[in-house]
Amino acid sequence: MVVAELAFSANDLAQVRFAVSPMWEVAPSFRLLTSTSVHPVHRPWVEQVRPRMVAAGLDRGWLAELIGSSGYVPDFLNPAPGQPAPAPAAEWDAILASPADRVRQDLDHLARHQGHLGPRLSSLRADPSSRLARLTQEIERYWELALAPYWARIRAVLNADIFHRARAVAEHGAGHLFNDLHTSVSWDDNTLTLVRRKHTMPRHSAGAGLLLIPSAFTGPGLRTRVRPPDPPQLAYPARGVGMLWESRSATGTCALAPVLGRSRTLLLTELATPASTTELAHRTGLSPAGVSQYLTALRNAGLVSAHRTGRSVLYARTAAAEALLEAASV
């Protein structure tokens, strides 16, 4: 066991910030889907998504070679977010812009962990500039299938975590923030200490500041990325993840029916779990044509989003719909 210490100057402390990163959810969520064990929190999500992932062949593609059941994940998959909440496409563009020598260095590191590189990764190492495009296409497919339909719910948990911790900084200072972040993290004498780490984390090997990234799928441990000139990145389990997949109460939705209509309100309630038009028709007893018409109206109003997964389209509630349902239940 290594105890890693990251020293902070006043300038470093001034550059500590939070970010929500779609790519930091990709690797740990993919590991859950390919794991043989049952996760106590994410089981509902796994049971919904795994069949779609297998049907799409994503369990046998680029990500399957890049992301093992444990251990190292190539650093170029987690570019430092330049904004508090970058769009997924912005992070894919950053992956596409990864320097070829950095990709090869990361893959060599991965090979030392895994013992070899599979055929896809060998071709990526030989020609990063052209193969990265294929990789990002698969990441986009995975995102649309596994994470995008649930992103409004996930994002709400991550935002709530950041709000809580930002308030703690305002009330108690940065030291309290670090000491409350995780059991393996402590702050003392201008130094952040992380126990149970595999590698040291000297300040001279990283950029200034620190980037804190709450994650729904990382846990119970921490994940770090230290690659200059980027600031060190620390992904930690977000507060409230244990309630992420709990069913939301439908209490109060009757108040929405006179406004949205009974059928549209019923569909919003059913979309606590993303579903296709056919699935929603089966659940509600509405005709497929009627469901399609109502979903179009809800989508035009910004209450529903659509996500293509192979030949079907999954519909999901947006953050605006979640807020509307929550307000109606008060």
C-alpha cells in the first residue's frame, strides 16, 4: 500500500473546482455491465441495460478490450473537463484530439497490466489518428444505449452532491471539504493525503489545482488521473447514489392530468424507466399510434428525450419532467 500525498500552494487551492464528466461514468458503468457479480445499488439499471448492450455487440468491441474487470483505464479516455459540465460530444472531441504518443504510452501501460493488447488495441497503437474515430463512435453508441436515457436522473444526483459540498466549503472551508470527501482522503498542513493508492502523486508530476468529479458508478473507492499539464483529477462516489434507482412516487400526478392530459401524464409516470413506444403501449393499454403521438408532444415540450439503440428508440424523462413531477407531488 502506498500513501500518496499531493501538496497544495495557495495558487493550487485557488484552482480547486468541481466538474460533472460523462466520460468518467463510461468506464465504471461498463465494468458493472460486464461483471458477473450483482451490484446491490445498480442492479435495476444493469438488468435493463445489459441485454441491450449484448444485443448491440458492445460487450465484444473496443471498450471490452480497453476496460478490464479491474485495474488501469487508459488516461486518454478521461480528458480533463474544461467546463463544469461538458457535453458528451466535447469529451469525445478531446479523445479524438489525443496526441498519438500519449495514446501509445497509455496502451503500453495497459499492456503491462493485462499482459497483452487485443487486436483492436494493437491497431489503435499502430495508427491512433484513424482508429480513435472508430473508438469514439463506439463510445457514442454506448452512451446512447446505456447512459443517455438515464442521464437526467444521474445528473441530478451529481449536481446535488456538488451543491452540498460547495455549501460545506462556504460554511466550513476547504479543509472540511477534503476531510469529508472519502474515508481514504484527509487534509492537513496544505497536503492532501490518499491512502491505499498504488502510486505516489507528487505535485511536480501534475498541473496546478485539483479537479473533483462526483460519480454515480465509481465506488466505493476513488479513481485518480495525474497527467501534466492537466490538473489532477479525483473521481469519488457521489452522495445519494444509493437512492438513484428507487422508484419515484406517482403521488400528485393527478394534479398534472388537467394540464397535460391523462394519457400524457400516464406516460410521464411510466417513463421512470426508459422505454420504447411498444413497451409503453403494452404497459399502459394505449395504442402504439397514440403513444407515438403523445410522446411527440411531450418531446416538443422538452419533457421527454429520445435515444436510438439499434433499431429501436428509447424515450426518457428529461430534467424538466423530473422537476415538474416533483413539484406536483409536494
